[in-house]
Amino acid sequence: MQLTETHRRYWQKNLNITAVLMAIWFVVTFVVTFFARDLNFTFFGWPFSFWMGAQGSLVIYVLIIWFYARYMNQLDNEHGVAETEED
């Protein structure tokens, strides 16, 4: 199957957003939590390291999933490959 230019643009946009979101995931999972103890300040009444480990990273993960689903729905509509509901 020969890919058209539209398919290539669609796939490139998909790879770009996936790379950006994976970079955010990496930073939240490893970098922020690794250096959280050095960031000694109170966040919503709790030490930042505790908050990031207990709740902050989970909130960011849910936001990543929500954003990716929304972005891909828009991209699917833009390129005419959106799923349609059948009655």
C-alpha cells in the first residue's frame, strides 16, 4: 500500500504529539519525583515531594490521556479518518 501525503502528515503529527507527551511523562515520572526532595516548599499544604508522589503525577497522567484523546479525535476529523457511529 502506497502512503499518500495526507497519510504521511497524519502519521508525522501523531508521532510528534506522542513524543511530546512521552517527554512530559518522563519528566513527571523520573525527573520531578527524583528532585522533589530538593524542591523544599509546601504545595497545597503538603511537602511537594509527598504531593507529587501521592497525587500530582496521577493528575498529570490523566491530563496527558485526556489531551491525547482530544487531540487525536481532532486529527482524525481533520484527515477524514474519524470513526462514525452506526445505528
